[in-house]
Amino acid sequence: MTPLVHAEQAVLGAILLEPGQLDRLSPWLRPEHFCRPAHAGVYAAMLKLKADGHPAADTTAGDPVPLAWVTDTLRGASTRTRGLTASYLHSLVSACPRPGHAPVYGRMVLEGAIHRSVAKHAARLHQAALADVRAGTVEETLNHAQVLSDVLTDLARSWGAEARPVQPPVAYAPQAEHPQPVGEEALADEEFLLGCLTSRPEQLLDLMQWLRPDDFADPGHQQIYRALGALRHRGEPVDQLTVLWEVQRRGALADGTLDAERVRRVCDPLVGLAAEHFGEQVLQASLVRTAALAAQQVAALADRDALAPGQLIGYALHMLGPLDDVRRRLHLAHETEPEPRRPVSRPGAPPPAARIEAARARSRLADTTAHAEPVEASCTALPSRHNHRSPS
């Protein structure tokens, strides 16, 4: 029998011996806080008797407790759970060391309930994340992540602690036991996105506001995205070769994260595709993976009986921090409006600066011709470029 079960028996035995202890327990201890259904049924029956004005509920310490208190409790509890006997209630009385310590025993019960509640909702979040990986959605993950956050806030209020993230010490920092699942479709979206950005690097300016390198599941894709961002930041040209050179500078070829052939394949330009859609897909996949990791970490914390409820809640909120950041950036991505479409240059047309300079050169040529010839001849001076060719 665990210490938690002993605590549940002790608090119930204390109330059987001194019904007035309910005044100290009922404001914050509820039947669902008991792990055993029989104990929850007994406590619920006691609360109902008190609410109905049972005479024994007003007795104080030292007063004789009428036998009706025990028999009425047994009768009420038997309607909620099966198998209860009068002898079991007497065993609860014997399990109570001191009735006056009932609030301490109740606090032990509440502490166990907090650990179970955190573990249960973390498991639900993990299951929702795995389901969203298979379905390619994020709705269930977002819903259960919000539920877990709200539960932690409510539990902090019940325990009387402040609901704020606290970084756990190294000894209590849990690690994921298994790598988070990554589907082939998610990796394909990452490659499409990098190809789009290589083709149209001007799209990086908007994406980098809400998409981070760590959002990519593949370490090689993370390095390519960093390389694209660095090239764009320095104002250097972006193509397959410049990206490959930047990746090499960062040591991704030397450490085996990438090879030259893979970089050229991933950065094969996909002309005409917009990066926003694939960027959101990558970010959604990142959110699901982050949620699955956070759920595993919170569940590992909840399994540590040595953690006090305040510590557990603070550490769990800290583990949800990266998930909150991805949720915020996904919301930002949905709110960000795409930039107005820029004019698309014709294939083979000179860059804007060259066209401007060519226009100025034609203007200067026209002015010079106007001073050298009569006005009537100026209209025929520039009919085409053939008039200005040097004789062969």
C-alpha cells in the first residue's frame, strides 16, 4: 500500500472520528482528488450529509460521535460504489494516527491528485500530437495544449501557488525518451520551401519573422535555411552554388550533416511557387513535434513523487514555453499579409539599375544629337540602333 492510499484512509478516518473536520477540508478537498473510487464515494457521502444538515456534522473535537454518522455515511457511499462494508469504515478509523491532523492528510491527497491530473493531461496532449501527425493537422494539438495550460493554472490556484514558469535544475530536467515522429510529407514540405526560397529569396524577409531554423525537422534543412538567411542578410546573390558555399563555410559538409549533391538537389529552384504555404506547413509540423516533446517532458516530471506540487506546476509550465512560442509564431504567420506582388522581369531583360542607366544614356545621346543637327533631322536621328553601329 502506497503512502498516498494511507493518506486517503487517514483523512477519511479523521472525519469519521471528528465530523467537524469537514469544515477545514470541504472548501478545497473534493471527491475527485481521491485516487480510489471507494474513498471518493465515502468522502462524497460525507459532504452530502453535511450539506443536508446531519446533526453529527456540527460536533467538535472531544464530543461523542453518534453511530448514525457512520451508518449514514456507509448508506450514502454504497449508492456510489459497490463492496463497501461497515468493517471497511472501521478500518479507516484505525488508519488515522491523529484526527486533528486531517488537513495535513488532506493536503497529501491533494498533492497526489495534482500529480495524477498533470500526468493525465500530458498523456492526452501526446496522443493528440501523434494523431495530428498522422492526419496532417494541428487542431487537436492546439486544443489539448490549451487545456493542459489551463489545468496547470487551476491547480496552482488550488494549491495556493503562483502559476509561473520555473526552469528546473539539471537533475530534474527530463529528456525525451524517443525522437519525435517526422512524416515523409513534412520532409517534402521542407524541401519544397527551401527550393521556393532559393528561387525567390525576397520571400525570406517575411518568413524569417515567424519561421526559425529549429522549426525544420531535418538538421540538413536547418543548415540550408540558415545559409539562405545569412546570404539574404548580407545582400549577396542566392543560388545553388552560393548556398552550397555558405553551407560549407558553416561546417555542415565537413561534419556530414549535408553533402554537395543534396544541397544542389534541395536548392533546385521552383519558379512560380509561393513560400508562404510551405512555410506554414513546416511551422505546423514543428508545433506538433514540439507539443509531443513537451508532453513527454511534463509526464516525466509528474512521475517524480519527490516534486512538490508548486515545483511540478512551475517546471511543467517551463516545459510548455517552447510550445507557446511556436503557437505565437503560427498565429503571427496567419495574420501576416503577403507583400504586394512585384513586377516580374522578362527573361533576359537587364536588371532595373541597368535599364535606368540605359535610359539615361539614350537621353544624353538625344540631347547631344539635338545640339549637333537641325530640329527637323532630330526625328530621324534615332529611329533604330542600326543608325549608331560602327561600320564594319
